Amino acid sequence: MKKLSLMVAVAFLSAPVFAADADADAAKAMLKKNDCFKCHALDKKKDGPSYKKVAEKHKGKADAEEKLFKHVTTSPMVEIDGKKEEHKAIKGGESDIRNTLRWILSL
């Protein structure tokens, strides 16, 4: 019984808690304000991947939030329909951006 309790505790503590600490309304407002929905949607591909696909790709990765933070704040080159272009950097405070990323990762 002790071993089972320990396994349950480890599983619980190591699981991402993205949804619990993300404000969905604020995240959606940030995405709308930055015109992110022009290229991304919640659950379907547009020019960019859906937010659910992004969450799926990064699921279980400890560095997911950091990788996405760098991606959305540094204007990297992305490929859309075979053409390279600069990804628009998201504007906002770091805590607002991180909230948005935690919400995306919770999908």
C-alpha cells in the first residue's frame, strides 16, 4: 500500500498543472489582441497549427513553456505554404504571455 501511495504521489506531482493556473479568458483576449487567430485556431489548422496541435506536440515536455515563450517573443522565421516569413512577436507583459502559453499547453 505504501508503494502505491508513493507512486500516486509522484504521478500527481510530476503531472503538468497548466490548466489550474491559467486564466482562459485572459489568454483568449491576449491572442485576439495580438491577432493570433489570423493564423491559428483552437482546433483546426490554418496557416499555422491549431493550439490543440501545439499542446499535443509539447505534451509532457518540461521545457515546453520556455520553448514556446522564446518562439512567440523572438519573431523566428516560419514556413507557410513553402514560403518563409517572420512570425509576429506577441506583445504584452511576461506574466500575461506565460498565462497564455500555459492555457494553450492545457488544451
